[in-house]
Amino acid sequence: MSGITPPVCRAARALLGWSRQDLAEVTRVSLPIIEAYEANTHACRWAIEQLLARAFEAAGVDVFTRDAWGGAGVCLRHRHQTISLRSTSRVISSYS
């Protein structure tokens, strides 16, 4: 999964119903960094973007960087899947 940008990050969170705090807890990235990244006032290092991408991927979100109209977006892979912050956090921890 690639193509994480501030608008894509906000869209993925909204799709999952996650707050910024939820994303911070799952990825272990500080809340101020996530807030600044989503506000597009702080560029994240590649490693942080990868943590964000892995969190969304583990939660069942697919990110696409180009669609038929040339835009980026997100979609939920498994509509009926129950998404647990705790289980997603464990998946992210296994990458560290």
C-alpha cells in the first residue's frame, strides 16, 4: 500500500471511524505529528508514512493513488469485518 498523503490519511481515518488519537495509539506515532501531517504543516519521514500505511492496510483499507478520473482515494476491503484497534496495533507491532 502506498500513496499516503494528508488528505488520504484523513479519508482512511474517517472510513474506519478512527480519531487522530486512535491512529496515534495504533501506530505509536505522536499525536502532534499526526495532527501536523494531516494539516499539511509537517512532512513525515518515509518510515512514519509506512507505519500509517501499514495501520490502514491491517484495518482493511485499500489506498489507490489513481482512479479512472485520475484521483486518489480509499476503500474498505471487508465491509463486514469488525475492526479492532487492539488487533490492528498488534499487526503494526509485528512489523517493528
